[in-house]
Amino acid sequence: MSTAPRQEKIPEVSAQPNSTPDRQEDYQCVASLEELKKTSQLTRWLNDHDILLYEYEGQIKALSNICRHFGGPVGYHKAKDGVFTCLWHNWRFSCVDGSCLSHPGLPLRQYPVKILDGNVYVDLLG
Amino acid sequence: MKPYTLQAQFQADMDCPKEVVMWNYYDHEHLVGTHYKLYDKARVVAERNDWALVFRSKRMPLLPFHSSGIGFQYMDGNTMKSFHKDSLGFFLETEIDFIDLPEDRCTIRVTYRINTHPFFRVFEPFFKRLFEKWFWATWEEDAPMRIRRWKVHKLGFKEFSGIDYINRKIAKPEHLEPGKYVFDPPVRTSSPIKTVQGIERPFTQSLELGYDE
């Protein structure tokens, strides 16, 4: 059953760790923290990357929203019990790190995240 | 007594090639995913390149119960023909015509027919209403799936792999040449849908955040 998104409070959050500082970076703004607070999960196309942005256990994380099975939207449903279920064929992915619970060899790509001036940025090359 | 044919026909356009829509109609696994509010079970009993024998359990709009049945579908050129005998005893024949339009668009025309006793003629308005609601209910759930499938194809998506520049964490190539979308059934599956268990929807309710297309 489809229901309207409900408001959820995002606690004090931190971004997931970034990778090494000497590599090329390409941080792009995905959304404001205010937008993310509304449902604590959102998806957005950004320069031909489909980003799944969410808060999990006090951290803001970003994964590729493109299921590696057939390209379905992993974040269409709100995650339940720490698991995303892709809309199209129900492949399941961990909110911890995007690992695929249905096919362990096909995890979702993680994007490094930075928070600056109330906005969330992801590194498209990270 | 000569049987009477209840018939209803609907059509709509899609902003993607017809082959993407063929894939969508031939993909049985998405029934309990994309259409989880309508379908609760699906099983591919047998399948070859251009035909499939399938079991489906679903709830149609306007009807207060689930119905299940066996269906056979096959490709006849640019038409998919489907025959479905449901648990109520009705034998539904469906023809889906896939028609090319310019600029990677297409028209889909679906014709539903039930040959039945002339007594059921009085139910023809209900039949038309029922299948009109069914056509649009499934269309609204399938349309964004087809558009997205076409979009990721143009970005170089490969099944059971993903998009190369995303996986490899490199800049998107300036020129991608994904080529024509090829419909090459049967659709590759990874679930137990071809086993005796089939597959079931994972849940009946969800907080849907939707697509961002």
C-alpha cells in the first residue's frame, strides 16, 4: 500500500569516512540536510549517477541507487530493518555498506560523503 | 449456442523503444516486485526462447479476492499473444501489439477477449471497466520501469554487472555507444521462479519514496 512519506527526525549525524586525500575528487551537492530529514532517505540523479542518500545509525551514507541486476531503483522503498529491497525484482542490499544480500558478488557502489553548510555532497569519483 | 466475445482494447505511447516494453511484458520476476500490490505469487513452469508457461496469482481492481491461473504466452513477430485460464474458469486471450514510433518511441495496443456464454453479455460494461482499470494500474507501475530501463541502457548498463563508469569509479565517458536495445528472451533470472516454489512478494505494505527520474 502506498502511503505518504512520514517525518522522521535525523539525530546528530556524521558522514561516512572519506578515502585517501591524494586522489582526484569530484564532490557534488546532492541535497540539503533539511531535505534528507523529511524521510531520512532520498534518491537523486546527479550527472548520470543515481544517488541513494540516507541516514543509518547516525551516519549519512550514499550508495549507487542502480541495482546491478537489471538497473532497478534500490531506494524506491524505505529501508526496513537495515535492508533496501529493490522495487523491480526484490534484490536486497545492506544499509551498512551496500553489500548485496541476494548476490554477494554484486554490491552497490559507495560514494564518499561530506557535509558542508547544511548540504550533503558526494564524491562522484570516490 | 454461439459463444459471445467480451472485448476491450486500450493503447498508450511510451518514450522508449518497443523492445524495452517487450522485455517488461516478458519479465515474470517483476510481477511480485514492481506489481507487489497486485501480484502475490509467480512461477515460470516452462520456458523457451519465445514462449513461456507461467502461474500467476493476483488481485484485480474491483474484485475483492485473489485469482490464480496458468497462462501461456509467446511472441508472434511484433505481437505477444497470451492465453490465461483463471481459477474462476474464464479463458482470457490477450494480444499485445508493439508498434514503432519515430525517435525511439512506441505505441502499445492491448486487446483483451473472453469467449463465453451469451448470458455474460450483460456483464460487458463491467468487463470493460475491469480491464480498463487493470490496464492503467499496471501501466502506471510499468511505465517508469521502462523509462528507467531505457535510461540506464543508454548509460551502458549491463545485466548482472551495472554501469562500467560507476563500478570503476571513473569519469563518465564523453561518448557512450550502448547500441540498439535488443530483446532476447528468455529473460535471465536468478530467483527460484523456475522452481516448484516459484516466488512470492516480499511484503504487502511499504513506505514508497518513489523514483527520481
